[in-house]
Amino acid sequence: MAQKPSIPKGTRDFSPEEMAKRNYIFNTIREVYKSYGFREIETPAMENLSTLTGKYGEEGDKLLFRILNSGDSLKDFDRNELLTITPTEFAARACDRGLRYDLTVPFARFVVQHKNELTFPFKRYQIQPVWRADRPQKGRYREFFQCDADVIGSDSLLHEIELIQIIDKVFGRLGIRVSILINNRKLLTAIGQVIGAEDKIVDLTIAIDKLDKIGWDGVHQELLAKGFTEGAIASLKPILELSGTNTDKLTTLEESLKSSEVGMKGIEELRYIMRKLDLIPLQNEVKLDLSLARGLNYYTGAIFEVKALDVQIGSITGGGRYDDLTGVFGEKGMSGVGISFGADRIFDVLNTLDLYPEETKGGSRLMFVNFGEKEEEYILPLLYKIREANIAAELYPESVKMKKQMNYADQLSIPYVAFIGADEMANNTITIKDMKTGEQKSYTFEELITLLRG
Amino acid sequence: MAQKPSIPKGTRDFSPEEMAKRNYIFNTIREVYKSYGFREIETPAMENLSTLTGKYGEEGDKLLFRILNSGDSLKDFDRNELLTITPTEFAARACDRGLRYDLTVPFARFVVQHKNELTFPFKRYQIQPVWRADRPQKGRYREFFQCDADVIGSDSLLHEIELIQIIDKVFGRLGIRVSILINNRKLLTAIGQVIGAEDKIVDLTIAIDKLDKIGWDGVHQELLAKGFTEGAIASLKPILELSGTNTDKLTTLEESLKSSEVGMKGIEELRYIMRKLDLIPLQNEVKLDLSLARGLNYYTGAIFEVKALDVQIGSITGGGRYDDLTGVFGEKGMSGVGISFGADRIFDVLNTLDLYPEETKGGSRLMFVNFGEKEEEYILPLLYKIREANIAAELYPESVKMKKQMNYADQLSIPYVAFIGADEMANNTITIKDMKTGEQKSYTFEELITLLRG
């Protein structure tokens, strides 16, 4: 009955080494979120399909993992129907629940469902896996983790400022040099107005969002296909390619967009954010990028994206302001702003740049070699005291050959190995081998604790 | 288009307050596991159904959540089949994946799949949700968390000793007084032999496991129904009801079970564990309980269970030794031993006994009242420094009515509120209101940091 075991395509096991690295990333993000007053929530892996469907476009609906109803999943069907039913309709009726696709829609659902228990503005963070039935490929998984922070119920631009500080602080602590790109959807709307394509703002946004991938020629082609005039496209180009300092860009834009009220509002917001950021120490550059669009339709104000400077990889963090996230659940006019760290890409960046600190290795700091029952009984109370000092330590569980025991310590990168034999028991000392240098030295228990803490 | 949002039956949202409490439990368990040299792994939420089915009995198979295959889930069926297919066969063929039902089977799968990358004995812990399509009821959820630690690839009884220490330490740190019950499956086997029911060990175990719920009369009835003789049942009762110290019980048992080799082995194992535990400080009593059986069939040696002394609730932790967990995946002879903390019940116990420490509340330590833009600009750099000191703090995002701002701090149980107006800016001071006492006092920035750290 033996099966060769495997896991579903696009999913991953995380080894102790990988978990230690991932926890380092999650804990860094968590600590920064917390220091800004964000509080954690979790939502269930399964949501009702009525919560999920229609929120991610037609393509998104296809990528939802659906849970077959328990018990007799066919009981609600007239069997004859099954001869002709479409797969889509079948799935819709045989499944009431699906796995969450992102953290944003469950968060909107949470806010509406619990609004009477919440205090607004509500600042929450959430670090959980999401699932998408996407075609797996390098760096794209069917189960992956999102690390979101959002503030809902406040229009204040202070939140934009704090989210930028959070981004700066997280990457500062991780040691990743980044460029924090910022734009404002209001400017994109104004550009649409000014080039005479006010009715095609969504097409414009989607096309600009692809600039990185398909280049200006590609964007040009796409805009033509969507019915933009050559004149409109020609007047778009210099705006997207504005250079100079953030202040230079805003000054030029103010002139080009002066006929647009919403454009002036966008410029005012950006100036406010930049002015406040000047008061605070930042480690990374915040750069106004007019070609930053972000695909999602619900953004209405500031939008952010983060690029790593030392590794070629897509955006590693993104976010923005939305004026109505909860409307679809019957709660209108809740403005919010949020960011999401891409944990999997950050993991790759840290690996590429080899930036994990030594402590990330985790595991025991010390292993006692096992020489037999008498030594075991001597060691157990010592081990107890070491662990009470919050130091991870272990005793090899069997008195097998020394080579096997040392090999275990070596494989697990345990930095110190302790030997206690008859001499050590008589003298109340512990012989310690430093596994890096190979040096061996005698310690008292107190000296050992100091060594392990160091 | 508004929907009234809800979540699937048997699932839960966790509010910031609940998350803080849950993280306190998980972190306590995690810290103790780590100090004993256990290392964390995670496995995907979805497993292939071939990994899951047949591992939890027929009843368990019915409780698996199955994921409908993506795309056209009916494509592998001849439509005419669907007229007569059984729901079970349909589910089996329309679904390749399911949600994990526990952490034990995925762990066994993990060990076999990655055995060439692992160093044995492999000590892992895992804290993740599991899903069961059980009928939801008070305290029973369809999504709940397990916190498992297992050692695999070692027969050493030192692991049993360390797992008992871990249990003792976790409940010690949480402040829950418990009784740690221990037994050995070998004794149950020996009892079966001695009462002449060697062929019915499984029935015997299952019946004894229910003693708590159905009492001795119930067990008696069940054993009769399973074909045990009145004589066998009569000779069972005094053994299960043995009283006295652990040593007394073992001495009596040694006499009653002396004809059974496996019984003598079980007694030897228990004596060894007890002797070693005597060398180590324990906060809770470890009690030999011969009526402890644990339902799961894979246990072969020591078994554990933990009862809270001050709250009426079922077992809050359990575990045991198994000789062959990975055999079903083609890897024979891997002995292991493990425990699992019942996080949801521990959560309830801590709530009932009101044992959460003050820090568990989480959230900001300080809120600055917002008096307007000038004050904001003065406060932002201060706030930056406070957060750099790893203290969670926030500025109310809008200069709205004082009452609304104070209400926010109050609702979020923020212990200190800071006021900075013209006077404070001129004097370089900060006026702080202690929200518990209502007292107001002037601080320098350095004094404030000291206060917030305290």
C-alpha cells in the first residue's frame, strides 16, 4: 500500500531553514507594523463563494479554489441536469465555499461584518496564506503569503506618510536598498482629461501599468487598439517621461494639468505627503513616478510600489488609497489606504544578496554528547537550567558512536558541543568544542551560560 | 448588489484582542519547543487526496474538505456516468486535493518525501490550522489550530522525558495548573493478554478510552457487546482502578502482569521515565493512569494526556509514542513520539481563569492628540524616535473634536495619551494623561520613553 508521497503542484513544504528565514521576514514586518499601532487580525481560509466571486474579475473567478460541498454534493441536482450542465454552473452549485484569494476582500468583509465592534480608524495588519489556481511557474505559487496593513475609516494623508515610513523601515531593517515609487491616481485621471480621453481612464491605467513589461512601443500599440488618437498618445509621452526632482516634476505637472481640478487635488496631496516626509529620517528614496499605475481598479488616490535596487525582480511591495472598498458589501464611503509586502519575492531578494543575519539559523546553541546513562542523569538538570535561561539546547538522545553524534551537531549547525565525562563530573566543569574554530576549552556552568548568550 | 457578509459555519474571524491572546499562547509554546531544540516546519494547506484518504478511518474520510478540480471539473466523466455515480465516487474523481485534516499525516508525508535532506533524529514543531467537515458545536470548529512537536527516527525514552518537561513548562508559564497523565500502550496490550483477550486489544483500547465519558458501566456494556467474557471484564476492573503512588501502581502491576513479556517492557519504560523525571524540577504532577488509552491506533508505547485542574474541560494536550507512522508512505521502522497542544481549549481555559498577562492586550502604548498641522509636524519626528525605541505609538490622524480622539484611545485601551500644544512646543515638554488614573503630568522626551518602557 506504499505510496510515493508528493504535494500538489504549486505548493511548498518549508524546511526548518526556510521557516527560520521566513519568520525573520514576517517578524520584521510584524514588529514595524506594531510599532505604528497596527493590530493583527486573521480570517478563515475558507470564505463563502458569494464573498469571493465577482471581486477579482472574470479571470480571478476562474482562479478560485472551490471546496466541494460535504456529504452528497450532488443532492441539489436533478441527475438529468448533469448531462448538459456547464462546468461553471456545476462548480457554482456544487460548492458553497472557496479558499481566500487575497487578504483585501476578506478584510472588507470583516470590516462590514464586525463594524459595530470596531473602533475607526481601524488599523489592522494580517499575515496569512492565499490560494490561486494559477499556472505554477518560477516564483509563482498556488499557495503564497501576503502581509497586508490597511487603515480604514479615515481620509487623513498621515496614513500615506506612515505607510511610506513603514516601507522604509522594513527594508532598512532587512538591509535591502529600495526605491519607493509613489504616484496618485488623480494625476492619471487628470492626464486622461487633458489628453482628451476622460472616458478611457481604465484603459489608460491598464496600458501604463504595463510600461515596465512591454515598453513604450507596446503601450502605444495598446492605446491605439483601445481607440486613443495618435495626438492623445503623443501628448501622454512627455508627461510619463518627466524627469528631475519630485518638486521639478510637480511644478511641470501643475502647469500641464492646470485645467483639471482633480489633477490639482492630486498634486496638492503629493506635495503634502512629500513635505511631511521631509521632517522624518528615511533610509530610502521616495520617488514620484508618473508611469506608476497599478492594475487594480479600486485605487483612487496615492499609489505605491517598491523596487529593489540591487536585484532584478518585479515590485516587492505595493499599495494605495481606495475610496470605497466595502461598498460591494453594502457599506459605502469607507475610505482606506493599505500596503502589501510580497514575502516570497523578499525571501528571494534576501537569498540573492545573502542578507540573513546569523541568528536566523535558529536551532540549538548547544548539544551535549551522550556518553551513557550516568552522564545523562548528570546532564538533565544542567540542560534544564540552560533552557530556563531561554537558550535552546539538547542532549543527543542515545550514547551511540561519537562520530554520529558530532555529525548531527554539524548538520544542524549547532555552534557548541559539550562533553561531560568522569573528569568533568568530578571537577564540576564542562568541556566545550567551538564547532567553527574546532577549539576545545573547559568552562564552569556560569561561564558556559555567558558564552551561549554571547 | 450589496450582500450581507458572513463566514462559513464553523469558521471564525479573530479580532485584534483575540489574536493578541492567541499569539501569547502560540509564542509560549513556540519558545518552549525551541528551547528543547525543536525546529519549525510548515506544510501546504492542500495535500493530494491520496495522501489523506484512508488515514483517518472511514469517518475521517467523510470529514475531509475536498477541493474541486480547477477548470472543467467534469471533463474526466462520461456525462452518462453522472446519472448513476455515487456521491463518494464522484467526489473521489472530481477532486485531486483536500485540506489537511491534522498535522501528523502531513508530517509523516514530509519526512518520507524529504528524508534525504533531513538529519535524524528529526525534532520538528508545527503550528498550523487544520480543517474538518465536522458538525460545528460549542468548542468544535471546522477550522482550528494544532501545535504539534514530534521527534522521529529515535527510540530513546529521553524524548518522552523531554516532551513531559515541555508540557510542564508550557502550562507552568501559562499559569494553568494541570495533571499530566501517562500510560503505556504496552501495558494495555499486556492487560489484554492477562485477561485472555489478546485478539481484541483494539476493542479494549477503544472501550477504555471512553471511560471518562461513559463510566465503568458503559465500558462494561461495550466490552460485553464486543465479546469479552464477564470474567475478563471483572479482572480488568481492579487493574484500571489501581490507586496509590506511581511506584505503588507499578509494583502491583508488575505482579499482575508478570506473565506478559510486553507488560514487563512497558513497566520498565515507565520506571525509566519516572526515575529520570525525579532529577528535574517539575511544576505539575505526572500521574500514571492505567485507564488512559487514547483512541488513535498508531500509538505503541508511552501515551500522554493533560487535564486542567481548575476548569472542567476535556484533555488539553495529548500525545504518545508510535513505532511506525511513515510505513503507509513506504518508509518502515521509523519510530517517533509526539505531543499536540489543543490551542482552542487552552484559549478557553485562560479566558475562564482570566490568566492573560496585561501585555497581551497589544496595541499602542501612547497616542498623541492631534491639534492641527503645526503640531503634527512637531510630533512626527518625536513619534519616529519613540517607534525606533520599539514602542508602539500613534498620532490621531485628524484634528477632530477632543472627545472623539480620547474615545479612540479609550476604546483601544491605549494606556497613555500625549498632548502637545503651543506651551509644550515652547517648553520642549509633553503633557501625558495616564488613562487608568486620569492623572496628567508634564514630561521631557527622555522621561516619557522611560515611562513607556516601564
